[in-house]
Amino acid sequence: MPLIPEEPQIHESAQGPRTAPTPRPVPGPRPAASSRPGRPSPPRPAPPVQRASRDAAPAKPAPSGPAAPAATAPPATPATPQIQLIPASAEGALDAAEEAVDLLLDSGRAPGEVLVITTGAQHPWTEHELSFGEASYWTLHDAGDDVFYTDAVHASRAATRPVVVVAVNGDSAATALPLAHSRAGALLICCGDPQQINAVLGAGV
């Protein structure tokens, strides 16, 4: 009989189960060692402080030269108002002043910019408003909404306005005209005798 070769038998005990290869640790930063319980971790030493060399000389401040003088603005000179003369008699000075006020308002001047001063008899508006008392009278002045009329007696209390019209209708021109000149911001209109006005304000007015 022919012989059938026997197949070799593989015994499980000979080879054994296969195991996965153990991974190698990847090099990297190591975790900080945890401090043991009950013992505080020692403080890290502070970096050394750099000390200046003893041989280094302290820096000397640069010599400062004389300070430049500050520029000073020239003193402001008060504005001189323009003077306009309207010849009129003492009796007609008040009417001439009224006409001058009308022309100013027609040219675009605001009523609150005009002050009228009489050197003699008061303007009818002044007499009317003073009949209600000086407090009410000066309240109208402070409001500055309309033309304000006053006389040589009360003119010193009046404030400056751009235009002042003077009616030279009395004997107080020597005091009223300089006062009116000081109250006029841009224009002073004098209605009266030219010689009398020139004698007070100066020749050539």
C-alpha cells in the first residue's frame, strides 16, 4: 500500500498568541513634579539685580542757556468811534436826533444798538417811562431790545452801545458830549450847534 504522508500538525502551545508592540515614549517636556502634600514647594530664586558700576560717573545735566523772553502782545488800544455832526439849533436838535435814529433803523441797525442822549429837556419817551419809576426804566435799558432814550443826568448809568445819538438841546453839552463819546462803540452822531460841539470834542469834528 502506498504511504500517505501525514500533514504536520501545528500546536498552539508552540507558537502562542501574538501581542502588540509596546509604543516607545515620545520625547517632550517633562511635567513639573508635584509637590508632596504637607510640604510647600521651595520658592524660585529671584534673578540677580544688576548694579551700576562704581566707576560710572553720574550724568551731568546739560547747561541751559538763557530762556528766550516770551512774546508779549501789544496793549489793546480802545476803539475810537467815528463822529458825525448834524448842524441844528437847540430847538431843532431833538427833531434832528429823531431823524438820525430813523435813518439808522432804515439802514439796518438794530434798535437795541442805539442810545439817544439829550443835554437839556428830556425826550418824551424818557419822561413817560420814568413816570413808572426808575426800576422799570432801567429794566428796559438792560433788556436792550429797543432804542433807549436818556438825559445828561442819567446817562452815566447807561451802558455802551454801538451807536450814540446826542441832541444838544441844553446847557449840559460840556459833560454830556464826552460821556456820550465814551459810550459810543462805533459811531457818535451829534445834533446841535457845530461851534459848541467842536469846542467840547475838539476842532475839526
